[in-house]
Amino acid sequence: MNQSLLDVDGQILLISQFTLFASTKNGNRPSYIRSAHPDVAIPLYEAFHKCLEKLLDKQISTGEFGADMKVSLCNDGPVTINIDSKTRE
């Protein structure tokens, strides 16, 4: 946990997932109304992809934006942490 992705020559799989922005405050079903529409989200996703490739000086694998994908992974480490950038929790 003391090394960065660069330190370990790690890899990234960049997948868009609007469902992470779901609001579960009301009712039984999540709302995605605050998620960006594709005309906004796709350019942001593509710009982030290019930025990662430039910063890491390597190709970054991606999924297909908006597609129904089956993604599996094996976390190599003791923890998975979700960070709320607004509350820093």
C-alpha cells in the first residue's frame, strides 16, 4: 500500500460506470438523473483516457462506453477503498 501504480508498473482497466453516481435517497429504486448525459460524459471519458496514457506513458485498456459488459477482476491487496471526494470520507 506504500507504492504507486508507477512504482509497481501496474495496469489500469478504464471502464465507464454511470451507476456509481446513483442516488439512493428516495424510494426503492436508485436514480441516475444526476449522471452526465452521453454528449457530456463521452468527451470527459475520452479525455481522461488520453490523460492517463500520457501521464503513465503506456496504453490504457478500456471498455466500450455505454455497453453492457461483464468485467471480472482479482484485487491484489488487502483492501478496497471508496473515497467520497466531497466529504473526504
